[in-house]
Amino acid sequence: MSTITQVEEPAVRARSVKVVSSKRRTQVVGLGLTNILSQTLNAQQQPTLPDINTLRKAIPAHCFKPSTWRSMSYVVRDLAMAAALVYGALAFIPSIANPTYRTLAWIAYGFIQGLVGVGIWILAHECGHSAFSVHRYLNEFVGWVLHSILLVPFFSWKFSHARHHRFTGHMQKDMAFVPRTSPSYFVRTLAGALDSVIDLEMLEDAPLVNLIRLLGQQLGGWQVYMLLNATSGEDSMQKQEAKWWRRSHFDPFSGVFRPQEALYILISDLGLALVAAGLYYSSLALDWQTVFLLYGVPYFWINHWLVAITYLHHTHQDVPHYDGERWTFVAGALATVDRDFGFVGRHVFHGIIDTHVVHHLFSRIPFYYAEEATKAIKPLLGDLYHSDDRSFMGQLWETSRSCQYVESDPANPGVLKWAQ
């Protein structure tokens, strides 16, 4: 595992100094030379970030060329698996006489269908990045259909997610999981109420507090993000003056979007309305409990996995964040972590967990070439490449406990590291 990625110090800026005396002049000059020497030595200690074009040339050219037929084959495969699971659940689970076994069967169905649903989500994600095919309208149509099925507003997500990729790791402009710079409001409030019993530092590490925080993130994080643009940087929106109720991904005139994007947001909402109508009429034909078990339970599993995947890709003790002056595209793209989720990650989640670093560098590389592209650039990245092959779910708990807020690195101005 690599150490914190850092970039070269910015050039020393000239300052206008009012000289009072020759002694004062000597002190100022001496201080300036000391600062210059300190910054020079610090810059020499930082690894140099590779040029984006150098990385691009290291990747075989075919990795940038999506195959429409290959991409569509994965769509057919995943939709067929989802349909087979629905058919099997309706045909066999209600006939199980033992209520305990019937309950366990529904639990197993919801879990497995949730995994398949993540794969479908990732295929729509490929469409949003134009990595699905070379045909724009095919990308948009397939992405709109697949994401709408999962109650995801395709174009709304596409626009905000593109800005997340554009400003990854930027403390002010990133669109997802921008860390706090102080303990959470929940912890501070609880610490204030229990001031005479327990202090703030003990609360931050309390397992119960971490469990409550993690459950809130995993069960409701996606919905809060869609409704309020939560965890985004303070300068991430297109309209900075927008009130909190005008930050929704479902609002065509939301501060998240530019005026020319409003029509696409309406098209996204139309897709959601059609699916919602389908669920309503399905509940009339069956019953709402069955529809909830068929669709609702997998829906929460899908969102749990997506929130966990995004969170763990961008939250790690070795991964820094940057202020506006120190941030660059390459620095931000390399402030991500490849993780391992075994067979499911590679073959059901389409490798999104295992090859996220190269995805942030070149988001138009199809997922089926991402592993090859990762192997091509790893020798050039060296210690700048971050990966963690420990237990995915175990690290979800550990990361939530240890990575709660960032603080400035005194040895590296403009870089923020996770507070210890």
C-alpha cells in the first residue's frame, strides 16, 4: 500500500515588503531565503506526477475503443439474470410452506438481485461516460432505460457525476464524498450533551456512534445526495446562491445544473415516472408486499453497495484531498483507491471496484479493458498508485471509524490528510 500522494509545491510568490531598517531588511531576506529553501527541499521530497498524455500512450490503443456488441451482450446477460430471479421468486418462493424457509428464500433473493442490480447500474454508468459505445444516442438511450429501471435519474446523475470526475479530490468543487474539516455535527452535538460524562475524542471512536453514522450513510446516503446534493463541495454547484431545497437532482432548475440542462432533467424524471407507474400497477396485479420484496429490498441493497463502493474508492488513510491551489486533474484522479471484491467485483460488478484509478484517469475506457489499462500504467505510477486488497466490508467499518475528517498537512501546504 502506498503512502500519501503529494504533488510539487507551487512556485514561491513574490511579496511586497516595507523595509523599516537595514536590520529588519536582513531579517526579512533571511526569512524569505529560509522559506524558499524549505519549500524547495519539500518539493524535492515529493514524487513528480506523471503527465496525462504519457499515461495515455502507455495504454494499448484498443482499450479506448468500446465494442457496441460486447457492451450490449452484458446488458442482455444482466437483464436475463434479473428476469430469471424475478420469475424464480414468483414461481417458487410463495409455495414454500415453512414460513422460516420462505423468509430466508426472500432474503436470499433480495441480496442476489441487489448484486445483479449493481451490475446493471454499472452498465448505465458506462453509458454516462460514453464508454458503452461510440454512438452517443445509443449510449444515452440505453443509459436512460437502465438507470430509470433502478429509479436513478440518468441525465441528472450523468451531469453531476461528470463534474465529480472533473474535480476529484478538490475540496471545494468535487461532487461526491468531500470530507469534513471537523467532527460531524452529530458527534459535536452528542459531545455537548454528554460533556460531563464523555469527551469528543472518545465519542469519535465509540463503536455505537460509528454504527449509527454508518447505517445512516448506507441506508439513506444515496437518497440524501439525490435530494440535497449532500457531501458535495461548497463550490460544486452551478448556482452557488441556490437554497437547500433547490439542490435536488430531480429539479430541472436545481442549482446543481446549468440552464441548458433542464430539458434533460425532465427526461430523467419522465423515466422515473414511467417506472413508478409500472410499480404501482404491478402492486395492483400482485400486492404491494410482493412488489416490495421483488423490487424494494433489492433497491436498498443496490444503493448500499453503490454508496459503499464510492465511499471506499475516495476514502482511505493514504489518500489526500487538495485545496483549490494545489489541486490538479492528475493529482485528484490518483487520489482514489482500487479495492478487491473477489469474483462478484470482477464478474458481477464489472470490475468497477478493482480498476477505479484508471477509470478516473480515462473514464471512456470500457470496463472490460480497464484491467489491461491498469496493468499498463502501474509501472509508471509506482507509489502513486493506491490499492487495498483487505476485506471490503471490513474496511467499510474501519474506514468509517478512522477517516472522519481531514486537516491541513503542516509539512505540505494545500494538501489535507485524514485526522489521526
